[in-house]
Amino acid sequence: MSILNADLHCHSVVSDGTMTPEDLAARAAQNGVELWALTDHDEIGGQRRAAEAARAHGMRYLTGTEISVTFAGETVHIVGLGFDPDDAGMRHGLVETRGGRGARALEIAAGLAQVGIRNAYEGALKYVGNPELISRTHFARFLVETGACRDTSEVFRRYLTEGKPGYVPHRWASLKNAVQWITDAGGLAVIAHPARYKFTANEEYALFTEFKAHGGRGVEVVTGSHTAAEYVKYAETAKEFGLAASRGSDFHSPGESHTDLGRLPYLPGELTPVWELLADRIQ
Ligand code: AMP
Ligand code: MN
Ligand code: MN
Ligand code: MN
């Protein structure tokens, strides 16, 4: 086992989490996290605050983000770690990636209005911490508030996923661009929660193959989104493709996330942890 309590995936109010970077840092430290990364969706606006808060709590820190990508008609998430947050290409790429979210949110609201859920845009906005980053999660919180659903997973199931009234197909960044932005900024690209994608075996093989060809070097093996069987499966995949392994809770909110910061099994020992490849990027 790689005995390091690293948590390299979570979200703050800068994207769709409910806690500030400072409160997340305190919670991570409380839970024994030794190496931390805040990975807001398509955003790095919280990086300086997170790094400072990590230092104040005696945790080591890696810069992070989670980039939305469209691959084979599905949304795939690519985590970037250890990049230079001032890199112009990276910053521009993220601005571009999150740029479509405003118009998409209006379309989501229009779809929900068709089934009688009114004022969802305004309702979702109440939960938004960053005007550039309105996400389905914010709509989900509003629909729980109105009593339309019991919890956010029910909202996703009934309203916000493919074929449902609030689902809006969207084109995110390309895999190639996302991996290159991260890599060119000195960071390491990681396929987030691979078990979550509805790919055939062939499509998944293509994802890993193309990811590697573009310079991607890591995959999340132990994540809050995987079952124990999936840890084993993606440990094998990491070895098959020669990828380093990452570990992260994907924590969003105390009320919603079932995996808390730092509370995950360690990475299997036969894998190379991503932090070994990022030793000189750790703050
Ligand atoms: P977006 O980037 O706006 O498409 O929102 C994606 C986010 O929605 C993910 O990062 C999760 O936080 C959340 N999400 C996606 N699917 C579900 C689900 N089934 N249950 C709860 N949250 C979900
Ligand atoms: Mn999220
Ligand atoms: Mn994700
Ligand atoms: Mn995430």
C-alpha cells in the first residue's frame, strides 16, 4: 500500500461544493489528510486560498482542477494536478470551457419549465458561489429545496440526466486540449472516476489509449465514486496502460457526499501514486 492520506479531488463554492476553500482545508486536516488538492470544475479561482489554508494546517498541497471534456458523445472529467495556476494557456482554456455554462443553465431552466418547474434559473442561482460556474448541482439543490425531490441524486435521476426534461446536451473541451493545457502548464492529467462513464469496453479502451497518446499520465483508482470492486478493476487498468494512480474523495458537501475528505482506503501498493511523479510540484 501507498500509506499516504492524499485527497486529490474535491469541490468548493468556487464550483459546485458548499464549503469555502478554507473550511475544506480545515475539514481535510481534521480528517488526517496529509496531501491535499482542491479540484473545482473548470476553475482555479480557489487555488491560492486553498494553498494558503493548507499551509496554515500543515498539509502539503498540489494545485488542482477538474476539466469537463466531451469524448465519444459522453462527458468525461479530467483532473489536472500540480500545474502552474498562472499559466496563460491553462487559464484561457478554462475560461473557454466554462463559457457555455450560462446559456446552458437557461436551457436547463426552460426544460424544467416545460414540466411545470418554474423559476429554476433564479432558484439555482441562489446556490451559486461563482457566477461563471453554474452547474447541474445548483439546480439539484433548488429542486430539493422546493420539495420536488428528496435528495440531489433523485433530482439527477428524474430531471437532469440524458432523456430527462432538464437535460441539455453540451459540448465541453476536447480530450486533447484538456490534457495539453494541464501538461503544458507543468501538471499531470488524470482520468477522473473512470467507472462512472457509460462506455462500452471498446470506447473505454479508446479513452485510455487516446488519453495516453495526448500525454495523460494518471487515473483515479480509489475515489468516492468507485466501489471496492472498481478499485481492483482500475488498479489493473492503471497497470495495463502504465498510468500512475490517484486517490480522492470527490467531496462536495457534508449533507450530500457519502465519502468525506481523506476517508478512503489507501492506494494499492503495486501502483505508482501520482504524487511520486509530482514531487517537485508539491507545495
Ligand atoms: P455539470 O458540470 O453542470 O454537468 O454538473 C456535474 C456535477 O453534477 C458533477 O460534478 C456532480 O457533482 C453532480 N452529479 C452528476 N451526477 C450526479 C448524480 N447522479 N447525483 C448527484 N450528483 C451528481
Ligand atoms: Mn461536481
Ligand atoms: Mn467528476
Ligand atoms: Mn469532482
